[in-house]
Amino acid sequence: MDHMSPRLRAFLSEPIGEKDVVWVDGISHELAINLVTKGFNKAYILLGQFLLMHKNEAEFQRWLICCCGATEYEAQESSNCLKQWCSCFL
């Protein structure tokens, strides 16, 4: 990857552990609030949703936009972050 944001680099530098969902690259404060109200308060819970969708980025992005109020940019960045994390740790 040519350009990696500092936030993505930090997220990929270690296992997810108990990180809050706002640690996921692409998740804004507003989107994090929406996710928390839907029960996705931890990064590993959001990762679980991504895995339930068989790591299908397009499906995950549609879900984030339609069900959680993400922008297209947020959906793309966060799905890429989770995909990259899976490549590093799974």
C-alpha cells in the first residue's frame, strides 16, 4: 500500500484486543456513536460483522452506509482497515 494513514498504521501495528470501535480507521466520532448505539462498541465486534459477511467489502460497506449512517468514504476506509488487519493477523 503506497499511502497508509497514521491511524491505519497504528491499528495494524498490534492485535485488536479491547480497542474501542473509534480506533478503526475511517470511523468518525459521529459514526462511532451510531455504532455504539447498535451494540458495536469494540473494534473486534465490528470485525466480527465484517467476518460474518465473509470479508465482502462491498456488502460490509453497504451495511455501514444503510444501517449505521456511514458516508461512502467512511465505509471504504473502515472496510479497507479491517481487510488489512485480517491480512496481517488471520
